[in-house]
Amino acid sequence: MSDYKKMWADLGLNLQAHDALLSVLGKAYQDIYLAQKNRPAGMGYFDFVMSEVHGLRIKELLDEKAAGRKVIGSYCVFVPEEIALAGNATLVGLCSGADFATEEVEKLLPRNTCSLIKSSFGFKLGKVCPYLECSDMIVGENTCDGKKKAYETLKTLVPNLYVMDLPQVKSAEGRALLKAEYFRFKAAVENLTGVRIDADKLRKSIAIVNNKRKAIHRLMSLRKADPAPISGLDALLANQVFFYDNPARFTESVNKICDELETRIERKEGVFPKKTPRILISGCPMAVPNWKLPWIIETSGAVIVGEESCVGERGTRNLTADSGSTANELTEAIVDRYFKIDCAIFTPNPDRMNHIAEMAETYKADGVIHYGLQFCQPYLMEAIPVEKALESKNIPTLRIDSDYSMEDLGQLKTRVEAFVELLR
Ligand code: SF4
Ligand code: SF4
């Protein structure tokens, strides 16, 4: 990492704590990512992005801000990037994938809160996230109970929190709520940036975000091959970087990797030998640097071929229609696209059940590992019917509950190894 200390200090980061975070992150990346074999050469781009995730990318965002753009931070895939971009703002994901300042966090949140929510507080309280500190607006959303109550407290920690209400039922009333909230968000973005969002700007931003999604769809599709041309860890990384990178550069870099993977497939080359047991991961999102479970799986003799997750196919699968001719019509198309997201906060949620089985078939998965964060009621509750539905289709399923600590590493490894053995 180059010397960005002044930039971090100007953002108000705690340099000592931030150095500690970067050193843990660097070591984990080395041990988990760089230790992999047979990686596509194109992953070099993502290695570079990760080595500069708090450096060059932050500098770029600050340069954008100096040139008049705004930065909006988000914790959820329901925050529509198309609207942010059309209003001359850059949307960044606020990762929340590691424990930080836990003691401080537990003064504000109950201990039995999921790691994701705790992490979002820890990064703020520990002053270690430059994305959070350079955001002109931070969007929270009323999804699960944990998040919506936590935002009441987060509001006292950040001056610029905007809370978006979200439906919990896929009904006409639910869609009407999402639509009202997206129009309210559009007005809030216009207010923040001073830019009027018109049809032309929306059409361009829809194209940019759709292109990013199409590149990921292409990558996903190549993972159907056996041997798998890319590891699940590397594909997860691309899905994670989706939330930070410059969209056009991201699209180009993923497409380059896909070109390389096509050649690999033609030559029947892969990251693991042919007939390696293939796993689909389903459940809670895995934000950077939450790589624990994929790492365990891929060092236990299996390969991950898909992620039914918001950092994965649940987040990227649908495109936004661009045929509307007015700003209202295009915003309606955005509402239609996002209303299909089958997060476990919805009740009932049959689409997710169907999608998991469909993904298992499409990616020729031998089994599914359902990943639930401890204390995440929506996903842990839904894990049981998911397991039943998959097993009724003879798809072996393993339910894992975990958190961000490394305490359960040995126990998880034993369970995953036994599951992989069963798949053989
Ligand atoms: S799991 Fe639900 S709450 Fe979490 S990012 Fe996805 S849509 Fe948002
Ligand atoms: S992991 Fe579960 S409990 Fe945690 S924020 Fe997401 S939906 Fe809420």
C-alpha cells in the first residue's frame, strides 16, 4: 500500500487502528487468495484493487468529490445504483465483513446482534473505514429488525444517515411502497447533488449498471463448466469488488477474465481437477473480508460454483429494462427490477426457494451449503424450509451458522469435510 496516511488522517481515520486492520486484511488476503493455485491471470486486476482498496480507490473518490460528484454509501442491494449514478453520485458498498471495536459496539448493540450489523458499527466507532468517512450520504434500509433498530442508533453516530423504508411482502401494496421510496430517494439524491435526474441520465446509468451485471452473468455462466475454470473464492471477490470499483473499469476487467476462462474451458483446464465436488453457497451476504467459509470449502476438496447471495446472484441476477421514454417510466422499471430481489426479509418468500433449486441445477452443484450468520433471524429461519425443499429434490444440504470470529474454524472444517466426503 502506498503512503496514503495524510489522506486517511484528513478523513478522520484512527491511523493506528487502521494500520492494524490493513495488516490483518493483507495477511488474510495473502493466506487465502494468493495461496490459491491455477488462478486466472486476470485476477491480477482484483489483487491490485484489493491492495489499493483503501488507497487508490479512495483517492479516486476524493478526486470525484473535488470535481463536484457526491459519494453515497449503502449497506444493502435494495439501494438502486441507477438512481445514484443518474444524479451524479457514486454508490459504494459499506462492507461490514469483519469484527472491529467489538467492545465499543457492544455498549450500543446487544451481544446477540448479527456480525454484519456489529461490523458496520465497529467500522464507524473504530474510525477505520475511509468509504464511510468519505460518503456524503449513508443509506440505511428497513430490512430486518436488527438493521432497522440499529439505524436508530447509527443516526446518532453519522450526520448524514438517510433511511429508506422497504416492503416485507410481495404484494401490490409492497410494490407501491418501494415505488414511493424510490421516488423519495431520487428526490433526496437530487437534493444532495443539485442535479435533476431526467430520462436521458437514467437511461445512461441503467446501461452502466446493466453492463456490470451482464459481465457478472457471463462469469457465472462460465462456472457451469467442469472442471471449474475459476475458484469460488475468486468469483466471490469479483462479486465483492462489484460494490466498490469504478463501474466501467469493473465491467471491462470481468469481461477480460471471462475471455481467459473461455480459453481455459476450450482447453479443458480448471482450478481443480474434473469431478471435484461442486457446491452452491446460499444465504447471508459475504462482505469483504468475510472469506472464512469459502476458504474452508475450497481447502476441503470441493469447489464453489455459485453464490445465492446478495454478494452474488441474488444481488445481480436481474437487469433493469431501459425501454421507458420518461424519467417516471424508467424509475418504474427500476422499481420492477429491485422488487424481484428475494431477500429473506420477505414473507412468504417462495421465489428464493425456487431460485436456490434452479441454481443448483444450472451450475450442476452436487450439494448446497446454507450459510446463516448467527442471530440473523430471517436467513436462519428460512434455512430450515430451504433444507427441506432441497432434500425433497435429493440435493444434499448442509446448514452452517457462523460469525466473523475464527473460533469455530476447526469445527466448521470438520463438518464441511464430512459433507464433501458424502458428496463424493
Ligand atoms: S440480505 Fe436482504 S438486507 Fe441484506 S443486503 Fe441482501 S437484500 Fe439487503
Ligand atoms: S445478516 Fe440477517 S440479521 Fe444481519 S443484517 Fe442481514 S438480514 Fe439482518
